[in-house]
Amino acid sequence: MALAAITSVTFARPSNTTAYTAGDVIGAADTGTPANAGSAIHVLTGVTQADRFVMLQEAQLLMFRSDVPSGMAGFRLHFYDAVPEAILDNAAFNLVAADRTRWRGSVDLPTPTDLGDTIASQWTYCGLLLPVASGTTSLFVQLQALGAWTPTSGTTHMIRARFVEAGM
């Protein structure tokens, strides 16, 4: 029987309204996870036991705001099996040489839908097979904007993912 996990990371982006351009990553304020001010590396904990494979079944992005900003398009979630090189909020995504073996793929989320007090985007049945490294139960993600838009200062974001363990 395959084990299933739903895990999430919630963070507030930095307290500014600096516009994102297509390709920029979205980071956390110094009160987010991880605690590095502006870091755009987010951790999904409790994915499965160490040294296993999981299949991503669903990925969601929720933003705690009441409107979809002009210019906002979809998003790309990049998955890593180990902590990638440091990258800060609003920097252009770059799969640097040191991260090539850590990067395990990405999924694209569509433009968010306005759900009242929350905007949300999801992709169901992604099917992306991901290894969880020995010694950890976590995967690491970077959230990349695919369109140019101006954020609201300190907006809270939640990345949520549903996995099933894959017998390999």
C-alpha cells in the first residue's frame, strides 16, 4: 500500500511592492521559512521517509489576497532533492551548475483564480516522480513567476502539495 502525504509551506513575501518580471522567483520575508531574509528557497517537510521516491499528485498555490493583479500569469514550481544554492526574492530563476544534480523537475501552475479572500492555482495529477534524498524527509522548491506583476507588500503565500509514495 502506497503512503500518501499532504504537505505545505506558508510564508509572507518581503514588505515591498517591487514588481516581478517574468522569470523571477518569489521569496519569504525574514519571518518566513527559511528564516533567511528574502530567501526564495521553500521547504516541503514530511513528504515521505528518507531515501524513497514519491509521485506528485497535486500542486497548489494560494495567495491570501482578494484579487488577481494585472499581468499575473501562471507560476512554475521547481523541485530539488537537496537545498539549492541561495537565491533571493525577485531574482531571475537560474539553474546554476551546482544545482543541476539537485534539480528534479518542475510543474507549471495556471494563472490563479479569484476565490474571494484568496486567489488560487492548482494542477492535479502532475505525475512528476521525485526522489527524497537519504537523511531527509523534505523536498525543496522555488516558486517562479511566469508573468510580470506588482505584488502587495507582505502577502502570505501557501504552497501545498499532495504526494504518494512510489515503489522503486
